[in-house]
Amino acid sequence: MAEWTFLNVLFDSLQAQSPFLGRFWVLLMLVLRMLILGTVASDMFADEQAEFTCNTLQPGCKQVCYDEAFPISMFRFWVFQIVLISTPSLIFLMYATHYKNKKTGTQKQDGTTSFKEDVHLQHLYIVNVAFRLFAEVALLFCQWCWYGFEVEAKFPCSRIPCPYTVDCYTSRPKEKTLFLRFYFAVGILSTASNFAELLLMSYKWIHDCCKSLQPSDSTESLQGLDSKEASKQETVKMLLSKKSQCGTTRKVKPTYITGLKCSQHEPGTE
């Protein structure tokens, strides 16, 4: 399992950068593909070509019949599938790590380290999921075209240099059929997970874009309301000031001076 150590470390780092569906996809890759392929399938396909026999001793017939039966070894095809599907995610991981290190070097972190809060990385993650989905669908189609859903125990072959139509026999056909269907089911599950994640991330992206457009309209409406409220307050102040002036003015009779005393008679007093 030493050859998988590098990918395991990168997938562990990718898991911290991914949402829930992305982490589920990482779990599929680590457990249902890499772990099983590295432990069980490697021993089963080790003697694949050596145990492929044909009922003829014609030199070269066995090799050309094996090439026709299995254009690519199923084990090597699944390894290639893991590498190809993982490449977009690993590129995203390296770029996101470089981007965050560069960003933290220029400004202090504000406590939000999730990629969801960074629009640039969020868009790049959507592109990563789209490439992942395309690779899954393309490789599932290739697996169906080359291997189907069953590994036949007997394979008739009539290619040159075989003298006639010979019968060739594969090793462990039932076991290989089981693995073939299992990996096809894992591929369908991974495709569905990628498709759901792409829809979810696209919806969040569209929702964030629509939400970012709302403050401009709301600020304009708030400014209009503020101007109206200000005009109303000015009108109320003017009315109150006029009313206060009218209330303080009182009618007073003139003051009569008699000697050194002055008397002031208010209305209604004699």
C-alpha cells in the first residue's frame, strides 16, 4: 500500500476543503476504490495473463487472443480511472493551498477559513466538480463498451496467427464478474454524488449572486425613505415652532404709572 500513501495524504487534505457531498465522494475514493483495489483486486489480477490459456500451441495465438479479450487490463483501467478522476480535485487542492497561503501572508485571517466564503475558490470548486463528473461518465461508458457486465469463462478467438477459431479460457471469471459489477455500481454512485454536488454548489452560487445584488436596490429605497422622513420632521418642527410662538404671546393691558408705583392690570381684572 506504499504507492497509495501520497494520494491518501492529498485526499485527507481535500476532505477539509470540501462540503458534505465532497467528503462523501472522498470516502468513496478512499474506501470503495483505492483500499479495495490495493488490497484485494491486486492479488486477483496478478496472474491474469499467465492463467489465460487457449486450446492451441500456435506461437502468438494466446497473446493476440488475450489482447482481443482485454484491450486494457481491468486492474490497470481502474487505476487509471482513480488517477484521472482525482486529478481535477488535486489541482484544486494545490491551488487552494497556494491561494490561502498567499492571502494569509498579505493580510490577517478574520477567522473564516472555509472555501465557501471565498467566491473565487467557490467558482473553482464548481469547475472541479464538473470535470470530475465528466470523467466519471466517460470512464463508465468506456468500461461498459470494453467489458460489459460479465467476464465470460470461454472466449472464442479467430485472429491471426491462430490456425482456426480457438477457445480461450480466463481465470476466475465469477470473481472478476463480481468485481466488474461492483466497480460499475461504485462509478454510478460516484456519478450521482458529483451530479448532486454540482447542482447544490451551482444553486448556492446563483443564490449568493442574487443576494449580492439586493443591497444596491435596498439602499436606494432606504435613501428615499430617509429623505421623506427628514422632510416630514422638518415640517413638524416648523409647525411646532409656530405653535409655541403663538402660545407664548398673551394680551396685556398697558401699565399705568401712579407716582412711584406701577400697576399692571391683566385682562379680566379691575
